[in-house]
Amino acid sequence: MPDFSSHPIPLSFSDGMSVIAKIVWLFGHYDLRVYISNNGYIDVGRGSFGAVLSVSNAIRDYSGCIGNIGQFCDFSASSELLPAGEHRNENNVNVTFASIKAFQTVTAKHGITNLNPFSKGPILVGNAVVVSANAVITSGVHIGDGALIAANAFVRKDVEPFSIYGGLPAKKLKDRLPLDRQAALGQVRWWDFDMVYLGNNLANLQALSVDTNAQHIYRKPTPRIVLKLLNIDKPNQLVQIMGFVDGDKLFNISDAPPKVQQYLAQLGGQAPYQWLANVWE
């Protein structure tokens, strides 16, 4: 088993690898903010980059936070997050006239909003959540830590932690784990482990994740790297490194320590590449 330390680990992938694959290799274990439209972004925790690729393409004009995804979540490539597009079904007329561009110009000119689709708010997903194939999650939904969304589920309401939801619409099928193990997992919070500590203990993680007596090593808060996907429809799309977020403030990459700048430069560089568990140390 490799020793996951603070020392660089060489990566041997080809220069022809897609930008998305490079992001997963180099930045998949960092907290990220990823813009997938001009003003719409999704915050993803360590190990949850797959959520970015599940966001619906129908958000080109979306502004603000699309969702906040916790750490180490597994999203199926065919799952989908729908952060917007709720129809106003309480109105007599609930269609949006989306195919008539002239009507959109008129509604914008006169400030007509009761025909526009709306969002119930960002999608909030906890840590260590699994979203299975063809599952759909709509705006404003909160999903608790450790939950499992079954294949083909359509989730419109909040999901309890450590539970299994499925169906159309989705409902709770059962608890995923006994209550005592749920409590232990919630106390230990393995998803908050330090990256080196987590990597070096993967072989023992099942037992360690519920060991409430062990002296675990937890991560320290780090800034969130900000990326912008310039063309999410193409696998070899361009990516812009916009900077990093520390607290509520956005900084330029030039404000980052040299070690961070050098690591980020690998995204547009050529081999050899090096992996670091925590470039902010």
C-alpha cells in the first residue's frame, strides 16, 4: 500500500488526457468551486467532482450557487441535478413559452416574472452520499450524510441521513445502517479525516469509521480552488483557473503561495505531473 504523505507522488498519465480527467487526478481531493455558466457555480467537497458533471445543461443563464456538495460523494455519470426550471403550476398558465424567443424579450422588457421558471434554492448534499444511475434531484432538496439515492429515483423532498430513498417520487425505503452505527459514523465523521491519514488507513477504514475511541487526525480548513468550465459539453473543454476562495473572499492565483501556483499550473502543463495530498500545507 502506498504511503500517502506530504511528499509529491509522480503521476504517469499522457499529455493527451482530457482536461476533466486531469482535474479529477490533480484536484479531485481538493475543495472546489466550479462555474459551469457565466455566473452559476457549484461548490464541491473533496472527492465529489462527479457532481459537477451531473448538473443539468439547462442552466446557461443561471446565476448564483447551484448547489453545495459535501465530501466523498459518488454521483453516477447518468444522474442529474436540476437546480432550476420549476414551473409555476399554481398559476392558470404554467408554460414558459421557452421556444418563442420574442416572448422572452417582451417578458424581460416589461418585468413579467410569473411566467418564468424558478428555483427552490441550491441543492444541498451532505457527505459520503451515493447517487445512483439515472437518479434526478431537483432544486432546494437537502440530502443528509451517508444517504443512498437508488437508481431511477426522482427526488423532490429532503432525504434523511444514512437512509435509502427510491421511487418516483422518491420516498424512504429503509435505513441504510442500524441506528448505533449511524450514531458512530456521525460522531467520527471519517469524511473530515486528514487526507494523508485517510489514505494511509484505507485498508482499515470500515472499522476506523465507527471507532469513537481512536485519536483520529482531522483536516484543517483550506481555501477552495475556483475553476470555470468554458464548454461543459465537450470532453476536451477549456478550463479557466479563476483563483481561490478563502472565507467569503475571492483571491487571484497570484495571491496564492508559490507552491499552490506551481501545482495549479500543471492543469495546463505537460508531463511530468506530481500529486500532492495537500498543497496548502
